[in-house]
Amino acid sequence: MVPFGGWDMPLNYGDGTIAEHKACRAAAVAFDVSHLGTVRVTGAGARDLLQRTLTADLDKIEPGRTQYTHLLDEADASVLDDIIVWWLDDERFDVMPNASNTDRVTEALSGGGVAAVDVTPERAIIAVQGPTARSFLAPAWPAVAEVGRRRVLELDLDGVPVTVAGTGYTGEDGVEIAVPAAAAEQVWESVLAAGVDPAGLGARDTLRLEAGLPLHGHELGPGITPLQAGLGWVVGWDKGDFRGRAALEAERDAGPSRRLRGLLLDGKRPPRADQSVVDGDGAVLGTVTSGNFSPLLDRGIALAFLDPEIEPGTRVAVDIRGRHEPAEVVTPPFVTP
């Protein structure tokens, strides 16, 4: 168990991180991701509030769908949090922030006759991820297995009211199940009884890194905008005003000063955050934001901010404790599920 975002989280279970990682890529695993926040936004003005506060355009989806979006700093358009919105019905949304940002998101979505309530303590979230996740769930819970990608549905699970979304953070198919806290153990044990192995925070991080998915505090956060992180697609430029739009437009017009890229190392040494990316002469080209060993590729991989003119295919090196480990600049994801 390790501390993470104010929570105690399982780093790994009996088989270890690499085994859990490979199980997710080959079959299915279950993560306890109850540390994720849930801010329930309700009322006649809920949709309009989200539309003018967050970056993505809700006009592109409808009730029963999910959407990835950002909350920006008004002054410099840096990403205060990256969020998944579960649109449950016309006037009810479950907004899912990162663990340490729940209070910030609740505050940003409060006021104007709209209720924004942190309901995180009332529920647990179990993520079942992997190419066979639905096959494991289907015999006992066919309705859960049928919830499609980027969809969300309220269901009854053996007498337990749950909300199921076709979302996840591994790059694989699967679902996330929000369940009342009192019934969490019951549902967790049922998932494991279906043949799904448990997995911890270690595998969750290596899986998201292989998939090229950002982690707040590393690829997103203070001073980092969606454009720098290569996530311009999350911005609804045609929808009208939103928080941080003016600053983000200014950066769009000038061009971002750096760009998030992938690094595929020649060897197995895992790079780590804050290590320097250098050229053949040792000149610093950028900084690693996240790095690790890829169990599937059997090589070191990393995400790093580099000069925007450095294109995929460029040969560089990562300074790992004084040794320059050769690498190639690539476009994530490193692994395509």
C-alpha cells in the first residue's frame, strides 16, 4: 500500500506489477480506483455551466455518453485538471476529477443556481480493463458487459444500484463501475470470482504510459496547456467562450513553445521524470515527464516535453544518472491495444 493523492492505494497484489500489467494486456484485471473524485452537478443550468467552464463541447454528445475534457486556469490556460464527464440525464452529470483536485473542481462548478456536490465518500469505483473484460463480466452481468465505449448507464447489479461507464485508463477496452460504498466489497469479490485478477497502482501507471495517456502532475498541470500536451482535440473552439479561452487562443496563434513527445529507448533502463533529454553533443533538448520500463516492449519508454521542431524519428538520448541512453522520438501510443 502507498499514499497517493491523499488516499492509501494498493501498489500491487501478490503477482507483482509486471504480471498484472501483462494480465491486463492479455485478458482482464480489476482496479480499485475509488480515489477518483465524483462531483455531482445537477439543476436546470448544469449543462450550460459545464459548457462555459470546461474545454470540450457538450453539443457533440448527449445524455448517456461520456466526454474527456479539461478545466483551465483563466490566466495562462494551464490544465488545472483533466476530467471525464458522465452525462446521466438532462440535468444530472457526474464529473470525475483526479484524486487531489476534487475540491478545486467542486469550487469551479459551484454557483449560479446549480448544485455541485462532492459525493466521492458515498461510492467506490471498480475499473475492469482488458481485451476479455466484457467476456468475464457477461455471464453474471450481461447488461454491464454491453455498456459501450464512451457510454454511461445506470443499472441494477444483484440488487445494488450502480453506474457503469465504458471508460478506463489503460488503453484497453473495459468498464468502470461506480457502486455504493457499502456494497463495494460485495461487487469487488464478485468481479474477482468471475475470473478477473486484481491489479494495483503500479500496473495502472505502466499501462497508461504504454498507451500514451497523460497523468496530471506530470504531462498536465501548472504551466502546461492542452496544446503543449498534444491534446488540442479536447478544445471546442466552435462552442463559444469557456474558462481560459483567451489565453489558449493566444498560444494557438503564436504556436506552443514545447510539445509532448514519446521516447522509445534502445535499452531496458527506465527513464524517470525530470531527467534531461539531450542531443549527441549533450545539449539539453527537453525534460522527461514520465518514464518507466515497458513490460510489453521490454524497453524503456518515456513522455517528454521537447522543442516543437523536434519531429518523430529524431535520435536523442536520456541522461539517466549520468549515462546517455540512446532513444528515438516517437508519437504515442507506444502500444496499440
